[in-house]
Amino acid sequence: MTRLILAGDSGPNLFRANLADLVVYFCSRFVWGPLPSADKLASYLGARLPDYRPADHWSTYVGRWPAAIKPSKDLGLLEFCLQFETVELWFDPAPNNQLQLIWLLDYFRPHPEVVARLRLRLVDFDLADIPPTGLGKWKVQDIGVTAAELETASRAWQAYRAATPEACLALLATDLSALLLLRPALLELLAELPSSTTGLGATEMRMLELIAWGFANTNPLFHFRTLRGTRVFDESELGYLLDGLAHGPRPAVAGLDDELRTLEKSNHRGRHEAYRRSRLSLTEFGKAVVGHREDFSRHNPIDRWWGGTR
């Protein structure tokens, strides 16, 4: 075994395309909810404990364990990487994937024996689009990981974990060129902070605008990514944002199925069916928010996380 890929949640596509001997993929969502503590992240990447929960250890998320190295799944990720000649980092431009990349680079930074094996694969397309036949027309640049990439990643990861967004805003005034996809990802993330005019982030405002244009079904809001123009959140998270727009004290959206008020978040099938039943429209208040005449957050409590910021 000589080649290992570390990737975001599209890692299974890389495995099916037979692009490496082994693919480890990361499903952590750093764009929604409170960030895991430093201890929890270290435990996730560390050696597997006897009483571990599968979701809490990196070894759970592997395309398929070859029999020859299956016993190695008990190792910490650092020790595991040392078994490979090269460790390739495949993280596409989506903001959550770029956050995963800077997290891992920050983790590897104090370990030169692992850093020496790292290769950064610059991917400017969605890895979810890779077919089983391989990369085809897509080109992927191969870049060595140097002190510049590691230092940039550490600065960005610490800034995102800070208790206020100012550190991330300050990053934009610095040189981030060592990680070419980081600056666009930060801009997308910062756009999701509440607007001083409407009290909403970019994705919430775009959903209201799509409803104003006549999109009454939830499918375009969730899946027409090019039309929506934002890509920070996944389908479940988009649903939670829509819930907040429709079920607050002063809703901006009418027609969202009332069953969503009481369904458990773990009931994915029930929630999916409720979203499909919904027929959306803007309330008069929602029209005023779209017109920048009202601040949604002044009338509706919002309790959410942005990185380390509540």
C-alpha cells in the first residue's frame, strides 16, 4: 500500500473511481452547529479506544479496508499515514470541505514525518460529480505541502474557531495565496453572517427571493444550487433555515407543512415528505424583508453558530 487519499464527504466517489489504494473521507460539518472541542477532534483522529462509537472515529469512514491493513484501523491517523508513501488531500471548493482541509493541515503541522508525505490536490470542481470511470476531462494539479500551506491553514482554522468573526474578516487582508480555494470559501462563509439590514444570511435571503419569483416547491430551494448561488449548507441544513423563516413568531414564509414543527430532526423520511407537501409563498412581512424594509431578526429569535461564534 503506497497511496492514501484523505477527502471530504465525496470521498466514496474517489474510491469508486479507483484513484488510490485507500480513501479516508471526513463527514464533519463545520458550517452548522457548535464546533467540536479540541479534545473531541483530537480523540476523533487519535487511536481507537475499546469503547469507541463508530461515528466518533476516523476509521469508520473508509471506502473498503483491504485485508492486509485492516488491523491498522485501530491506529491514530498520524500513525496510519506513516504506512503510505504519499498522502493526498482532495478537498473541493465547497466551504465545509475547505474547513476540513485547514483543520487537517493544522493537525499535521507539528508532525514533519507526516507532512513530508502530504500532497495537496487542487480540485476546482465538485468531487460529487466524478463518475466511476475516473476523472475524465477534469484536471487536478498536484502541489507539495510546504510551511506556507501549513501556516496559512493554522491561521485560518484558529480564526474560524474564534468567539467572534473579526479574525476571519481580518484574514481577508492577508496573503492566503498558499491555499488558492480558501479565500473564496471564506467569502461564502462570511456572507452567511446576518445582514445589518435584513438580519439574514445570504442563503436565507436567496431562498426568500426564489419564493418571491414563484418557486413554491422546496426542491428548487434545496437542489437548484446554480440558481440559488450559495453552497455552504447541505439539504438538511437548508431545511432548518427554511423552518426558521416559516415558523417563527413573525414568519416570512407561508405554506411550510406544520408537521415540521414537531418532527424529530432524525426523522429524515418524514421531514422529506413534509417538505414535498409544502407550497410556499411570502407573507407580507417576508416581502418587506426581501425589499430590505424589515429586519427579520428583530421579530424572530435566531440562535445559531458560525464557526466559534454564537
